[in-house]
Amino acid sequence: MKYEFDYQKLKGKIVEKTKNQENLANQMGVTKQSLNQKLNNKVAFKQSDIVTISTLLEISKVEIPEYFFTLKV
């Protein structure tokens, strides 16, 4: 069973903190395409991605589930 997650809140935080996905991808050292595939449920986020993004976007440890683990309905 493949789960799909809702990253709308994360996408909003990306715009708030870095203006766009390309800027965040650059800060992460990945391509915009790679980040976009993860945000569109084509490729899963690695644990290291979650830690890096949370640090860059100032997402606290307790907020991680609402940004990365909200299931699409």
C-alpha cells in the first residue's frame, strides 16, 4: 500500500521562508526537480531530508508530523 501525503502546509512554509522551491533545493544541495518529486509524492522523503528541511525552514521537532505526515484524503 502506497501512502500519499498532503504537503500543502510544507509548501506554504517554503514560500514563507525561502520564497520558492528552487531556493530551498539550492540550500539543500539538490535539484529543484528532486525536491518537486518529493513534494508531489513521486519519491519519498528520506529522514535526512526531513531533518534538513526542518532546520532550514525552522520547523520544530513537534511540528514535523503536521508538515510531513498528514495523509491526503
